[in-house]
Amino acid sequence: MQSNDLTIVLTLKDRVLFTYRWMQYMNDIKCPYKILIADGGEDKSIEAHLLDSSNYPNLNYEYIRYSHDVTLKDYLLKLEDVLTRVRTKYVLNADNDDFYLFDRIQTILSFLDKNEDYVACRGLLVNLSVMKRSGEARMAQGDHYLAFSTHANSIEDDDAFDRVDVLCRDMSKYDYYGNWYSVLRTSAMLEVWKSIVKLEISEMIVNEMLTHILINMRGKTKIFTWPFYIRQSSTSQFGDTLVVNNEFLERCLINNNLSKFINAIETLIPFKSQADKEHLLKSVAAWFEVFIYNICLRDLSEQSNHYRFKKWLKRFTIIDIWAWKIYHRIFYKATNIKSKHVILKEIEPYILLKNLEKTGLNSL
């Protein structure tokens, strides 16, 4: 397998400290794959820094400046444009606040090459919390961290509508939102995204749902049992605004996004029968139901003693590992979700304040 089989697409919108961290990590591990950087932020210092390729001599990357991402449409068009620049068979989407563990990329690429009926492949997601002694930190570095991998089943049904049913039914249980960070067939990803852009739906969550559904209609998803994608919590730019004040359903109704969603389904999916259409819509309804329930549950939990206890645990460096192991075993056993505490030696130099001198990030 050659390094020219995969392109990594990094979309940016400021948060420059995370960008420095991401680029330094990728440079230090000598990432062999082409990186396309699509920058829709306002910060000019990071633009000048990235335009100077001598800052990252071990990387093959191209920096592309876009207009500022003021609206969702700006972001959708930015991603569409950068995807058209991908010349490799496979593509990997990336955010600057997250990490990939690259030792298994070749396994993933080989699997996709040998299995044409699979459109996506990844390993397990790892949920990362970076913390200072005063609590969880929404920043690039902290005093300590906690990381837990979450088990997920592959989506391998032969029937496309059955795959969508599995996706929708287990979206929350297995956090299938993370399938976005799989290695994807470029042709399928670009085709799906061009369809999404044309719809002009103003609700990002609805666009995400459509993206996942359309990708699953095109093929299977393989999920291996080893950690692959490390996703830092409490730092998502979209995530902080998508469910604010529990207004998701209100926005969908006011902006007519549910009707647009139905029209998109009818336009983009080749139903052979009314039964197929009802099958898919019932699956999507189950997804919406759990999604809205989880928003309500989150809002209630933030006012509970359980939530305050969870925040209190995160403050203590000495007891965090053992206390969180016990907490997660109880929580995930109650929710029937498999999770495992992991140590991330590969990225510790980039997320722990005491180690920054090893990477040179302390000088930025």
C-alpha cells in the first residue's frame, strides 16, 4: 500500500492552539499521507505560519485559504471544494482538536482494497478529557487527562435499508456519529456531500443524519477493535451550539427542515417499494426520538447531584484514574455500553503541560 492512496482533509476555523498541536503531532510522527488544510478562520497568524512549509518539514500538505465561515453554508461549500481537490482513492476527515493513531492505517486501507462492498473503515473511538486541577479544560493542554475507548459493532448487513436501521437504532449506543472519522472511499464521500450541499438545509444535525444515511446506503462500515480516533470532549465548535437550550426540534419546525429532510430522502434514495420507504423512515424516527431524549436528559443531568459529583471527580489528579475506572464501569454497565480506560502515551507530550518542552509547543 502506498502513501498516495489516502488524503487527510483538515478543516479549520481558528482555535489556533489546537492547530499548532495537531500539526506538530503529525510532523513528529512523520505522517506519510497528503494533507489538505481548508481554513475558514479569521486568524492571520496561523495562515502565515502554515504557508511556511519549513515549519513542518516532515509533512506533505497544502494550505488553502477560504472566506470566513460565517454561516453553515460557508462551511458546507468549503468542505465540498476541498473534497474536489482530493486525488486519492480514500479520504480521512480531521478536526484540529483531535488525534489519529496511525499505526493501523495500512490495515484499514488493505481491508478496503480487498472488500469493495465496504465504503468506510475505522477503529474504536477514544473519548479524551483534558483537565486542569480546577476541573475539565476546554483547551489544548492540561495537568492530566482521562481517556476511554468505546466499543462499536460494524455495520455489515447486505441490505442497505437494514444497514440504515442498524445505524439509526444504535447511533447513541455506539456513537456512530464517529463514522464520519472513518477512512472513506473518496468517490462515495464526494457524491454524498455534493448532494447535501444542494439541499441547503440550515440545520447541521439534519445534514449529519443525511450524510450518515447516504453513506450507509452506499456500502458497509467495518469497525476494528483497537483504538484509532481520539476525540477531545468539550471542544467541539459545532457541538457547543447544535443543542443549546434544547431548541433543535423547534428550529427544525420553524425552518421547515423536517420537510426538506423527507424531500431529500425521496429524491436521493432509490426506493423500490413503499415498504422500503416506510422501513427507512421508521428507522430515522427512532434516531430522532433517542436524540431528542438525550438532549432533555443532558439538560436535566446538569442540574443533578450525579453531574456535580462527576465534575468533582475530575478535579483530583491523584484519584482520577481509579475513581473514573469505577465510575465508568458502573455507568457503562447500567447503559449496556462497553468501554475501556486507555493510556495514550503517543499523545501525552502534546496534551500535558509538563511535557510541552519535548514538542516545542511551549514556545508558540
